[in-house]
Amino acid sequence: MVIDDSNTIRRTAETLLKKAGCDVLTADNGFEALPIISANHPDILFIDIMMPRLDGYQTCALVKNNPKFRDIPIVMLSSKDGLFDRAKGRVVGAEQYLTKPFTKEDLLGALRTHLLEPNKDAD
């Protein structure tokens, strides 16, 4: 699932992920995303930090504080690349932090890291 108030970023990420074979859900902000997350339980969340109503940090914290959804990997998306921003993302429970503009390799690398590699040990 891609949560970003930028239509361009949302559509770009959605297109790249769909080309990689993913089913993709999208939302404009965290407030809009919460009922979608609740109804669909996505495998991974890509969340923009700077959004209206409910920002990325708040959205991440709400997801991670819910026992039903805390295992969903969260990748924060931001145009900021500061140490403070990365640390704040970790504090609220994000597993990864990607700086915009991200590449196809960035998104697919996050999928491999959080969805494919943890399952390797299950074999």
C-alpha cells in the first residue's frame, strides 16, 4: 500500500509496484489509509512523512501500536534525508526510510528485504 498526498508519487510507486506483479492499494493521507489498512491488511506500507490530517509518523505509530497490524513492515518516504527524520521514523516503528525521489530499485529492494528474505528461513 502506498500512502502519499502527492498524486505523482502515489501513481509512480503504484505503477512500479504493479509492473513488479504487486496488487497495490493507495491513499492520500493516513486518515484515509487507516480503514483501508483495517479492511485489507496489506503486506507492506510505503508512507509519506509530510501529509495533511495524519502525517506519516502518526500513521506509522497507529499501525505499529495495533497488535493486529504491528507486523506489517513500514517504509517511510520523505524528501528529507536528515538523521533526525530517520531516527524519528525508527522510534515510531518504521523498518526502513527511503528518500524521494526513489527509484524502482529502491522500492523493489524494500519488497525483497521485508517480504521475501524473512520467509527464506521458513524453507
